[in-house]
Amino acid sequence: MDVTGSTALVTGASGGIGEGVARALAARGAHVVLVARRADRLEALAAELRARHGVEALAVPADLSEPGAAARVQEAVEAWGGRAVDVLVNNAGFGLTGRLAQADDPARLAAMVTVNCTALTELTARFLPGMVGRGRGAVVNVASMASFAPLPGFAVYAATKAFVLSLSQALWAETRGTGVLVTALCPTATDTGFFDVSGESAGAGVRRRSVEQVVATFLDALDADRPVVVDGRANEVVAAASRLVPRGPFLRLAGPRIADRVGAPTGR
Ligand SMILES: NC(=O)c1ccc[n+]([C@@H]2O[C@H](COP(=O)([O-])OP(=O)(O)OC[C@H]3O[C@@H](n4cnc5c(N)ncnc54)[C@H](OP(=O)(O)O)[C@@H]3O)[C@@H](O)[C@H]2O)c1
């Protein structure tokens, strides 16, 4: 998809993968709407992208775990010269490791589901109809390698990403022939601030990919017309293999050890 002159909305643009995606889109001539909580980082990035690439950039500070946040984001975009969103990148998200039975902050778990699933769904429902009406656009939902199997010790996070994967696959089918692409982008462990929030055990033993590598896969995904795009060749094999492994024996044999390793208390 040629994004030149289009408008792209990126959630979680204040750092990590979302910032990298916003930079890449602006470099290709897209006007960008940047959404996250840290307003100072969004404003600084917007100013930089305007100056560097001559595009329009709007910072929309929003906490996507709050009720009504998606509606406020849409209002902010519409108030911005009546622009239509052509590319929606639902990237904002976070993970929390630990066994559910030992969770000390249930509200934070619920906020994770809201950001990773509810806000993503509502933003898609708010912007997809316009794209379909204009016969052009893309929705890229950032899922994860954790989408492909239950993950003891990271159970709620993996479940949110399974939701993102399933939703994206179904919407890919629903939008066939409309000129709009919906796809799930599945990164593996990537070198971002993600682990500062989740705890390091979430990515223990996994070689981290760079944001640049994930952004390159994101750009490929815009042209690939596939419901699911996995970052990294080796991870494509892992994703395919994980579909073949029977869940029952996997959980019975490996589940407790994974829960001990991934869900170990981190002292956060
Ligand atoms: N890094 C990995 O290993 C990895 C692997 C697979 C999938 N992913 C997925 O990739 C996506 C991006 O993560 P990342 O690796 O780039 O991590 P990151 O550096 O921690 O970035 C997360 C982004 O989400 C935003 N965010 C978090 N909570 C939010 C809220 N309540 N409201 C609005 N924005 C919020 C953060 O901005 P503020 O803090 O400013 O709000 C930040 O911009 C996530 O969906 C994550 O699940 C990451």
C-alpha cells in the first residue's frame, strides 16, 4: 500500500514498536496521528516528524484503559481538519507476568485486557467503516508470538493476544474485496520498554529482535494481503509448529515448568 499523503493513526507511538512504525510511515509521506499517555514524548515526536518529513503530525494523549478513550481519539482526529484515517495501527499494549492466583492488582490485569483488546476493537470499529466506504485502507493489529498458544505465567497477556489474532483473521475475511486490509502483526521478543513493564521473565532465553526489524516486517505486511504476518523467518516455523502441538499434552507436560519460569515473582 502506498501511504504517501494518507493519514495513519498509531497507538502506543510514544516508544518502542509504535514509535518506529510512526517514524517509518512519516518517512514515506504519511500524515500521522500519535496516541499514547506520555504527551511530552508524543509532542516531541510530532514536531520532529513535521520538521524532518514535511508531513502533518498530531499528538493525541490518551489513556486507552479509560472508558470513552477511543471515542475521544476519534473526535480529536475529526477536529483535525476533518481528516479520515486510512491506516490504523493498533499497537498500544502491555503485558504482566505472574500466576493469576498471586495477582496483587486485579484492576491492572483488567486494564491490560481493556488496552490490548477493548480499545483495539473499538478503534477498529470506529475507523474501519470509513476505510471500507472509501474502498481503501489498512488496519494492522499488533498481536504477538504469544498469540499462538496458552502461556502459563503470562496467561492473561497471551489470551489478549490470542483475541487480537482471532479478531484480525476474521476481519481479514470480512473485508475481502473492499480494498481494505486487516492483518495481525506478530512480533517475538523485541528490544523495547515492554519488559520494563512485564518483567524480564517474559522474554527470558529468547533472542530479542530490533524495532527496525519489526518495522520492516510491518511495512511488508502492508503489501502482503495476509491475515497474519510473523516477524522473523524462524518464528514463522515456530508459529506453524505451535498449531500442530496438541494443547492438552503440552500444558500437562510443559505448563508447570513454564509457569515457574515465566510467572516467577519479579519484585515489581
Ligand atoms: N516488545 C516485545 O517483546 C513484544 C513482543 C510481541 C508483541 N509486542 C506488542 O507490541 C506492542 C508494542 O509494545 P512495545 O514492545 O513497543 O512496548 P513499549 O515500548 O512498552 O510500548 C508500549 C506502547 O503502548 C503504550 N501504552 C501502554 N499502555 C497504554 C495505555 N493505557 N494507553 C495508551 N497507550 C498505552 C505506551 O505508551 P505510554 O506509556 O506513553 O502510554 C507505549 O507507547 C504491544 O502491543 C505489545 O504487546 C511486544
